[in-house]
Amino acid sequence: TEFLKLYAFGGMDQQRSGPFKTLIVEDGYWPISISYSNTGDRMLVGTGSVQPTVLDRDGEIIVKFVRGDMYVTDQSKTVGHTAAVTAVDWHPLERDIVLTASRDGSARLWDLNGKKQFDMLVNQKVFQAKNSKGQRTVVSSICFHPAGREFALGTSCGSIQIWNVSRVSGRPERAV
């Protein structure tokens, strides 16, 4: 289903055992990946669409991310994802930094206090995953290192790539 159900486990008892809120994050798309902020007050939701969304703990939309231009082939030249989001993760130490991955072969680092376009967040930092032959590959999973300086990408070609957050180079630091 395309519903996201929010539960308040602390307030549950025999009479109140269901969700306190049921919502549709984006009409026609189901939630794929969810990550809570390190403070627990917000959640990043990636759906089958190209636009991740940040919600508060009550399920209200705080910010939606901009849609990239699907006619631009170089992912570093567009401001958002151009294919379905596959994974999301919140930076373990920085309150307003999130990471998203997509079937478009990119991982994007977003600053929630960054530039906006029509009230949607614009991306500034793109990491393009490539297979051993140098061809674009789908990013299927992501995870920040607990120190927040690096992150790992899992790709559809079977590689695991380690990227440095502060460097925007065309290559990962390490790949297996």
C-alpha cells in the first residue's frame, strides 16, 4: 500500500492499538526507505517517486526535494533525482544533512537549510556511481559511517563503494 502509518507506542493500550496517523506521502507512490533524524524530531521518506520528503514526527511535510531534469544525461548537471529513489539516510552528527540514492545512478547529499526553488529543496552535491567498466549503475542502498565523514553505496552491479563526504571527485575512495 502507499500509506505511511505512524504509531505512538508509549500511548498504546488495549483500547488504542492502531496508528495515530495514516498518510500518503506522495500520491501513487509507496514508501521505499525511511530514516529518522539524529534528534528524532523529523523523518526523511523516500518513495517510488523522484522526490524525497522530510516530515515532522506528526507526519506534516516540512520540505519536499526538487525533481531533476530527466532529459539531462549528466546527473551532476541537474538539481534533483531523475529516477525513483531507492534509499535515504540521515547524517549521524549533522542535524540538517541527508543523503539520498536513486535508480538514476546518483547519491545526493542535501543541506536542509540550502537553496530552494519554488519551495522545494535544491541539491548541490552529487556522487555518480559507476561499475568497473565506467558505466552508470543503479544505487540500491546507502549508509553513513557513524563518524559521518564517509558513506557507503551498494549498487546493482554488486559493488560496494565508499565515498568521502567532503570530496566531490568522480571516483569513490574505495570499492569492492
